[in-house]
Amino acid sequence: MRFDFGLAGVCVALSFAAATGASAQAPYQIQPAQLSDTVKVLASDAFEGRAPGTPGEAKTIPYLIDRFKALGLQPGGEGGGWTQDVSLIRARLAASATAQVTGLGAPITLRQGQEVYLSTVRPTGHLKIEAAPLVFVGYGVTAPERGWDDFKGVDLHGKIAVILVNDPDFEALPTEPVAGKFGGKAMTYYGRWIYKYEEAARQGAIGALIVHETPAAGYPWTTVIAPQGETYDIVHPATGPQPIAVQGWFARATAVELFKRAGLDFDQAKIAARRADFHPQNLGDARLSVDLAVTQSRVQSQNVFAKIEGAKRPDESVIYGAHWDAFGLGEPDAAGRPTVRHGANDDGLGVAGLLEIARVFKTQPAPERTVVFAIWTAEERGLLGSETYAVHPLYPPAKTAANLTIDILQTAGLSRDVVLIGAGQDSLEENLVRAAAVQGRTVTPDAHPERGLAFRADHFSLAKRGVPTLVLMAIGGGPDLVVGGREAGDKWVSDYTANCYHKVCDAWSADWDLAGAAQDIDLLYVIGRDLANSDRWPTWNAGSEFGAVRDLSAAARK
């Protein structure tokens, strides 16, 4: 396999070679200065934090379209245009939301944001549930390919499912039969809260509450309650499946107390849930009542699409992705000025990377397959722009060779390795290893696979539909930086996640060193270019939860 990086950007390659001793045979075409210039614009105060359905979006969409036009790309959206409409439901619970558990002795009042966190994405102005039984369903997993079914056919209609976070083997001892069945410490799709809510709905439950535990969730209780009662969802067709009426989380201490009052030991119940013969169990006579006043509104937003049409097989595609949205305007500062959550790295830098990849593609002959550049909305609201696309695809998933996504890159300079999120899933990892080797670099698996980062970016929406994916996300573990090594890389990740991630601090800086980000973007360019000029179809690895979906469309790729 040959990777030809072209002749531009030699300065970046030479600096990396000088610092590491690597060969300079692969000069990079991605330009750090161009990346910086784009982020400086997108993350400026003028774009007001780029929240969907706001004046910030009204500036962002034309800017992106103009950039693609200037590069000479074709519109790749709906009806020959540049965009795809994304209709969202925005729901906010009133501060007066109440919840109470009865049937376990004295009634237990649950305070929103303290003992419990409740939300709904149902299209309603008022949600009231009276005395719904609480049923412990273990990890809430149905995985026939792994020989696992937590529900055992139990009727959950009208009931609230109480669910453990993460996978059945997350805390398993090596001697337990379940050990390794779900990847061990590496979270699978079944460990994500989104899956658990969706599966509870498929099982007929009226609601689902997940027990929060920081190690298993990968984030603290403060992250759970950060939306402050605000939720977003796509608009579901009235005739199709609907989300559960109430969803949310129990604080661990709350769950422990409820189990105790029901005559159960929470820790022993967790051990029992790690067995394949686990059977759902009522929490005694516990019944949950909720009364939620909901303010709902529609938010109209847009995905942006550009393309370079394939010269030989235009019906086949390679899709690059990043998200344009951030968190918009926050609470006023001490002077009364609204704070802007700029989203410079997350994901202004990813958008800049896509524009750079598009620029480099246009310096080459047209690829054999169509190359699509998708810039999603509402990633920060739950991957909803990409989910809308996945429900209403513009390019058939069966004939999409891969999705290559950028969502946060490190800004601390050249590195000796690239961190891989979601290791072990598909054959694109082999492409990454080979491309990195040409750069004189290695690939390092995510240091914290238990956090489930592989399911927290827009590529996941396409993966669920069977499209092989590869994502670059720099917060999975510190890179081995040329200056400072792994220690310096870990410090960058710690500083960014603690101080800037989803905060005002995520702003453009003239002090950024984007040479390493350019390296990583170049990797995705090369991998995508190679796929776009081949007839190869990347595959899911044996045991991947997404392989079966891909197999259903195998005939379309013959």
C-alpha cells in the first residue's frame, strides 16, 4: 500500500523529522497556519458560541458554505443545496419538578439534581406518572451475539427500569464467567446511557433511571446534572417508536437506600447482575411518581454538506465529519456581559481540519469515489445532527466505505504517536497504523476506554448503521509529545478537560502549536484518499456490536 503525501507543507515534516529522527519522506500538506486562521474566525465573539437555532448559527452556516465554494467543492446537501434540515425538540423542566417513591415505608421525596436527575424528550407540556413500579433490570442489556439478555421476557409496560451503568463485566473479577465478554474495562455500546434508554423503550418500559457511579460512568455527578433540566432530541415521526416518557439517573446513595428498604443489598445485586442467568427483580413494592412541567419549543438547525464527486464510482462514498456547534452564550460575567463558550478546539479545530482536507483534495485529480464533507449541528446536544442524517441519509450507508471524524485535537505540538479511540473495532485501525508509520509515528490505544469516548462523537451515529468509522479525539489519553513526552501530553489533556472542555476557556490562542494537529489531520486525509481511490470496503472486527448491521447490506457492495 502506498501513501503519497504530496509536496506541500515540507516545513512541518522537516521539523518533526529533526525532532524525532524520523524520515522526512512524507511531508504534510495540512497547514497549521490555515487551521489557526479558520478557528480564529469560528471561535470569535462574533459567532456567539455557535449554538443551534441562534444568531450564531445564522453566521456559521453561510461562512462554511462560502469556504466550500471558495475551495471549488460542489454542494452535497438536500435537493442539490449545501444543507440538510435538522428539526430539534428543546425541552426544559420547571424548577418545581417533583418525584416521590412510595411503598417502602415512609414516602421518600427525591430532589431534582440531588437524589435524582430526571428529564424527558417526549413532546409534551406536562408529564405525570403515578405510582409506577420500580424494576431492577441489571445492566439493561440485550446482546444475543454475546449470549446475554437482562430482561428475560419480563413485561415492563407501565414500569420504571432501574439500570446499572457501563457493561456487565466492568467490575467483574477474572474468575467470573462474564469477565471479558463485553471488553473488560473498555466500554461497549451496551454500556452507554443512550443505549440503555433506547433498550428500555424497546422493552416497553415507561421510564428508565440509571444508577450513577463515577468510575463506571466515566464522569462525576456534576456532569450528569450539568444540563440543568434542559434536553434536546430529534423530532420522531408520530407513527414510529417513541422515546421513554421519563429518563434520568439515581445518585448512588439514593439507589443504595432504595435497595436497602426493599430488602436488597445493592452491591450483592450488582454481583448477581453479572451472571447470565440474572432475572429482573422488583424493588419490593417501590413505586415512583413524577410530576414534570415541561416547556418545549422547536429548534430548526442545519447540517452542512460539500462533496467532490467520484470520477468512477460516484455512488460510493467516503465521509469526513466534524461538528460546527458549541454551547453558545453562557451566564453573564461579573460585569453583566454574556459569556461566550467559543468551542475553539471542540470542534472549531475539527471543522478547520475538514476544510484543510478539502483544500488538499482539490489539488489532486478527482477521486474514484465521492468524498463528502459533513459538518454536523447539535453534537453537543446528543449527536443529533448526525443522528438526523443517519435516519435520513443523503448517501446510502451500505455504500459508504467509511466515516472519518475529527472531534478535539491537541494543541501542544508534534507527537511521536497518535491516540486511537475505540481500539479493536474495525479494519480502519490497520490503515491508521500504516499511515502513522509513514510519518514515523506509532498508534497508542485510548488510556481510558472505560469512559466510552468511542460512543460520544458524531461517528457513532453512522457506526450504529454499520458504517466503519475512525475518530480522532485528543482527550482519550495524553500523546507522547516530542517536547516533554507522555508526561507533557497527559498534562495537556488534564488541563484542557479540567479547565476548558465545554467552558469559556476553550478559545482560540495565538500560543497554540498546531503542528501535531496537522499531523493527525494529515493521517485522516491519507486514509480517506486511499479509500476513495480504491474498491476496498473496510470491515468490522469479529465480535463488534456493529458488524451484524453491516452484514445486512453486504449484497449492495458486491
